[in-house]
Amino acid sequence: MTPRRLVVVGALLTLLGCAVAATAPVVGTVGPERVRVQQTAGGVVLILGWALLAWGIHRLGRESSNDGE
């Protein structure tokens, strides 16, 4: 996967993780287990998005510095 695609996929996963965690039901309206599961799933997707974003930025920076050599 190219660095630019990694950055795009990382950004999209970050947005998706935020959306999933933000749309979790309010505590007290449903069982606490459902809230915890949805927030945890959103957090995992968010962290995965950050990791892909960081790796893509790292590879993009290395690719740019190698072009000058």
C-alpha cells in the first residue's frame, strides 16, 4: 500500500472510530455492557486509524527524503 493511501485509510478509520464511540448510547438508558462494548470498539478502531496514519506519514516522509538522493 502506498504511503498516501495509508494516510487516507488512517484518517478514515480515525473518523469512523470517533463516530462509533460518539454515538454510543447514554449511560443509564440501556444496559452498561452495550455502552462499554460500543465505546471500546470505537476506541480500537480509532487507535488503529492513528497507527496507520502515523505509519503512512512516516513512510511518506522517508519517500520524500529519498527522492532527493
